[in-house]
Amino acid sequence: MSVDWQYDIIFSFRVNHPDDRAGRGFRIVPTVACRRQLARYGLIFKPMANGGAVVVEKKVTPGPAGPPQPIRQINEVANFSFLLFLDNPGLLTSTIPFHQSGLPEFIGRSRILYFDNLSTDNRIDLDLNGMPEAGPYGMELAVYELPREGDVSLGDLASLGLNKFEYYADPLTTSIFQVTPIRPGGGTARSWPINANNKRVELELEEGPYLIKQDEEEVFYAAASLLPAGAFGLIHIFKDQDINYDLTIRYDIFFEKA
């Protein structure tokens, strides 16, 4: 029995900006950890203008053997993280939220835009823009806007830092330091009391996104190593055993002028 191979896009990205008429102002690349995850599940990343696509390899068996099946299937929660680069720095001079002269304080080493595909109750790909439509090669196509609230705004700024660090909290402004992993189904929080005798918190986290709470809450992305220079955004895509290999989800990011 002969076997053929078929390649389908299971998810993709498209970045939009009103002043980027040529469609080449942005670039998306997988992180080092993401490249390992892609290889683990037999997935391929294909760069595209202002975006990219993740392609799955499927086995096609002639006859009544059933529809094409991926050569390797995701059977647990898988994390795919992608860096967003700006190839035309002039676009940011009047772009929300970077038009502001002063940004809020943050915990990590720097600020970064953060997007993921979890709903407010931590479910994967719940907020699709309508029902999937028929696409090419027997696939269905659906669109998911990042962020869920619409155009990119100040609320999409997160804090970026290494996954091993010490933080000194101010007991005058907070009495607790809490770290919760951002993951499907919700993560388990870890807490440290903060007082005059206990101001230091030493953390060693797995790479990925977290919600850190002290006097206020903020998203913190813990990186295992320094990110390449020029990365100003991070897209974290979750998939699990319920992934639909016959559906392409396009994640759209819309920037707006100030």
C-alpha cells in the first residue's frame, strides 16, 4: 500500500498596521524553546510577510482508510512561543501604546507586548470571530483576534525577565507576593508574605507566562535566556489533545495609530 503526504496549516499569524501598506513592517519567528516543540510534534514554521504559519505533515493512505492523519499528534498541553519584531521602526512613532512618553512601572528587565489564545476563563481558542468557514484543501478557516479586546493597547504590555531572579518587594505597598502560571484551566498560585522582616523573593520558574500580583497585577514572561535584540512582542499559543487538525486558525494582531 502506497502512502502520500499532505501539508496543512493549523495556525498562522497576520500583523496589521494602517501605515504598513507594503505589508512588510513586522516579522514573527519562533523562540528557541518553540523550535524544539515544533520538532517534537512534527510541525514546520513557514515565515510569511508580516506573519508566519505552522504547518502539520499528514499521512494520506489511499482507499477507505479514513482522512489524512498527522504523523505526530499533540497529547498534552503544548506551548508555542513566537517573537514579534519590527522591521520598520518608523511605524511606532505614533502607534498605540508606544506613543506615550511614560509607561507604567514593571517588575522585569524590560517591557514587551504579550498575547495568547486563552479566554478569560483560561480555555484555548474559545474566542473565534464567528464560525469557521470552508478553506482550501478540505480545511476549515477561522480567525482569532489578538488581543481579544480589539486593537493593541496599553493593557497588552507585560513585563519580561529571566526565569531565575530575586525580587525585593516593598512592605509599605504590599503584604503579599503571588505568582500564578498562565495556562489552560488556570494555574496554581504560589504566595510569599511580605513584611519588614521578609522583603526578598527568590524565584526559579519554568519558561513561560505568569500573572504576578503584589499591590497590582501584571503579566510577567519568564525567559530561560535573553531574547534577541529588537523583539518587542511575544505571542504564546497553547494547544492540547483537543486540537482540530482540519481547522486553520489565523491569529490577527491589529495596531492602531494614536
